[in-house]
Amino acid sequence: MRVAIIGSGPAGFYAAEALLRRTDAVVHVDMFDRLPTPYGLVRGGVAPDHQSIKTVTRIYEKTAARPTFRFLGNVCLGRDVTVEELRKHYHQIVYAVGNEDDRRLGIPCEGIARCTPATVFIGWYNGHPDYRQAQIDLSVSRVAVVGNGNVAIDTARMLLRTPAELEKTDVAAHALEALRNSQVREVYILGRRGPEQASFTPPELKEFGEMEDVDPVVAPEELAGCAIPESAGNTQQEKNLKILQSFAARQTGAKAKKLHLRFLVSPTEIIAGADGKVAGLVLEKNRLEIQPDGTVSARGSGETEVLEVGMVLPAIGFAAKRIAGVPYDEKARVIANEDGRVVDPVSRAVIANEYVVGWARTGPQGLIGSHKGASAHVVEHMMADGAGLEARELPDREAIDSLLRQRGVQIVSFSDWKRLDDVEMARGERRGAPRDKIVDVGAMLALLAQH
Ligand SMILES: Cc1cc2nc3c(=O)[nH]c(=O)nc-3n(C[C@H](O)[C@H](O)[C@H](O)COP(=O)(O)OP(=O)(O)OC[C@H]3O[C@@H](n4cnc5c(N)ncnc54)[C@H](O)[C@@H]3O)c2cc1C
Ligand SMILES: NC(=O)c1ccc[n+]([C@@H]2O[C@H](COP(=O)([O-])OP(=O)(O)OC[C@H]3O[C@@H](n4cnc5c(N)ncnc54)[C@H](OP(=O)(O)O)[C@@H]3O)[C@@H](O)[C@H]2O)c1
């Protein structure tokens, strides 16, 4: 059986591994990615100062070393190849394209300069080719990060790290330079609900108390009404509350930078200064309401304040991008599916032999490890549905390569990527860092063409 997997992030790699280790079928996997580099958000999302998380790629390298696996990097579905063509060349297709669009606040002035979705800021510091030229103006002293998840935490932490802390990481060289000269001294993380509803995790929250030049600041009244447990407890909520309580109990420290955690506030308008750039943020105070289904939601009270900040970074979630020919669920903003089987978004009829895994299936929830079981679950469907499919004769395996080359696409194989990997690590060594990323697709392709 021949399978195309589109996307080389964690979900794609775990699906490949589950397919390739089957003992009841011989599966050949071709994994495509629009970038010449594999690993999705492990390379382009995970924070540079969390290097240990990135070692998960060693597992993916083992998958890539299997003889029936091929990587076809620098091939974008919807640009270089169509769904229709994939259907001709493969028995089954797995979409593992992640969530590459950001969600918007939908408030006045959201599009002005220095209001930048966290996706852009994160892609910029991680050297994602799409964002290498993003305009990130760090000449301001106060920044607001909207959202109470781990992406908001990553964003704030990276803004507040010292140059010495950043130099040890694989932060992109252009971002290191800009962050060295940054004037940012205060960052506000703004949650629309309360501390008990925050989705950030305790180790990530605690890290603010351990940074070189940052004092975390929580006004005691932010925790009023929260049931603070006696001990740190076992749940994420209990642990977060204890950490927040310890921050609130600290004296205002002497460190140069401050991280403020504010709760129960929603941005309602961005204020533009005379230069047309962000000069402030109108915040509405919220109260919590328990819904009939037990969920807790935020409701505006009408009471507002202005927070003077020079930059706003919304970190409020992501959505799957639309790809021509791939059914899209407009409400959930994912690829339309029932438990990983792609369906028509209106009739919900199953589209045979097409599957979706990872964030493109579920939306942007879950850690890297969660995709292992989730992708394996979808592979079970593929095997159950796929009996006898291999009898359908396909063009030669390399026919897809010829088609792409005729179109002028320079396919990047896994061994090509390993050459780029070696170059990046050697450049990193010269900088005293684990890696110095090449951030331009043209430069990557030129380098491969030279050798
Ligand atoms: C900023 C950030 C930090 C995170 N940090 C952590 C962390 O520290 N620890 C943790 O456990 N989890 C972390 N996560 C979560 C984790 O990254 C995700 O759970 C995981 O990456 C989702 O995997 P995926 O394979 O669905 O998507 P992705 O990792 O996004 O991979 C999608 C891949 O599809 C490719 N692609 C997209 N469109 C096309 C196309 N049309 N044609 C070809 N290829 C295409 C992309 O280039 C990409 O390589 C973080 C997430 C974010 C956003
Ligand atoms: N270090 C790590 O391990 C790490 C790092 C980064 C990401 N991740 C993982 O990646 C996934 C995605 O992270 P995430 O932070 O994007 O997602 P998240 O945990 O869902 O957080 C999104 C936040 O945005 C808020 N929000 C949504 N719409 C809003 C609006 N209109 N106005 C104000 N706030 C709004 C949400 O508030 P409500 O709760 O009120 O909806 C929530 O606080 C998570 O599973 C996360 O754990 C992990």
C-alpha cells in the first residue's frame, strides 16, 4: 500500500511510524512538507529556550530511516501538487497540515502596526521562513500579550529573556540581534477569565520566577475569590494557584523587567497613537458566569480602563488553513472529519481513503506526545478501511517526483535535510548555540544545489 502524508510535524511522523511498523501490511510512506525542513512546530513553534523538548526529533529520525519512508520537502499541497494528483499516485492520503492560521480578536484597530499575532512573533524568533521579514518593533517599553495559554507564556518569556539567556538557544540570528537591543521592560499577560480557568501549565508559569532579570507581579486582588488550596495539590489548577499566590506574596523585586499577570479582562479596542501605531489597549473588566452545561465563561461588566502599551500580541489560538480540494469545516476551522476520516462538510459523507491527524483534525489543543496515540488511532481506521486497496495499480513510485520536477519543484529529500541540519549545527557551534538556522528557503535550496 502506498500512502501520502502531507505535513511533517509530530502528527505526521507518528502516523508514519504507526503505518511503517505494521506487521500485517507493507506500507510505503511518502511524507510531503511545504518547507525544505521537517518537524513542523517542533522546529517553528517550540520555544528556543526549551531545547530539551526538541530532542523528540530523534524519534522522528528513526522513522525517516525506515527503508519504505521518503521525505519530499519543499512541496506544497495546493501550490505544487493537487489533491486530485495525489489520489492518482497513492492508495490513501493523510493530511497532517497543522493549524497555520491565527485567530483574531475582532476588535477595532487590530490591524495597525505593533499589533502582531503571536504566530508572527513566534515564527520570527524561531526562524520560520514565512516570518523572517516580519516587522517586530521592540523600541517600546510595555507590551500586552492576550491569552492565558502556554503560547502566551512562551511569547512573554521570550520578550523578557536577557541576551545571555538567549545566546545559548537556537533563536534565529535576526531575532537575537533585535532582542539584544530590545527596550521592552514590562509585559502584561491578560486572561479574559480567572486564574482558575487559565490553561497554561505549572512548570511554564513557575519559570517566570526563575528568570535572570524578571520579577513576576501578581496583585493580591487578582486572586481574590479563588479557592487557594493548602498545598500545591495535584491538579494543574491547584498548582497554578499556589504559584500565583507565591508571586503575589513576593516583595516587588529589584530586577529590571516585570511580568504582570492580569485576569478577568478583555481587550475591546486598540488605541492608535499619532504615529498610527499601538499606544494603548482598552480593557473591559469581566465577571464569570456558569453556563447550564457547567462551563465558566467571561461576561463584560461595562467597566473599562486603558492599559498604556506600545505593542499587543494576541495569543488566542490557531485555525487550519484552507487548502484547495480539501474539505474544510468552517465552524471548527479544521479539515472536516469524523474521528479522523475526512468527510464532506455539508453531507458528512465519508470521502474514501482520505484521513486527517493532529491539529488539522482537532484544532490547536494538545502537546507533542498526545499525537502519538491520536495518530495511531486514525491509522487503525486506515487499516480497517484499506483492505484490498493495494490491488489498485498505481503509477511508478518515482512518477510523482518526475511530475514535480517537470514543474520546476526542487524536491528536498531527508538526506538533503540532514545536510542542512549539519550546516545549521556547525554555524551554531561557531555562535556557541545548539543551532543557527537558515531562515530563507532560497538560501537552503541554493546551498543544496552547490554540494
Ligand atoms: C508556539 C508553540 C509552542 C509549542 N510548544 C510546545 C512544547 O513546548 N511542548 C509540547 O509538547 N507542545 C508544544 N506545542 C504544541 C505542539 O507543537 C503541537 O501539538 C504539534 O506541533 C501539532 O502537530 P501537527 O503535526 O498537527 O502540526 P504542525 O507541527 O504544525 O505540523 C504541520 C506541518 O504541515 C506542513 N504543512 C502545512 N501546510 C502544508 C501544505 N499545504 N503542504 C505541505 N505541507 C504543509 C507544515 O509546514 C508543518 O511542517 C507548541 C505549539 C505552539 C504553537
Ligand atoms: N511549553 C509548552 O508545553 C507549550 C507551549 C506552547 C503551546 N503548547 C500547547 O499548544 C496548545 C495551544 O496553546 P495556546 O496557548 O494557543 O492555546 P490555549 O491553551 O487554548 O490558550 C488560548 C487562550 O486564548 C484565550 N482566548 C481565546 N479567544 C480569546 C479572545 N477572543 N479574547 C481573549 N482571550 C481569548 C483563551 O481563553 P479561554 O480559556 O477563556 O477560552 C485561552 O486563555 C496547548 O495545548 C498548549 O499547551 C505547549
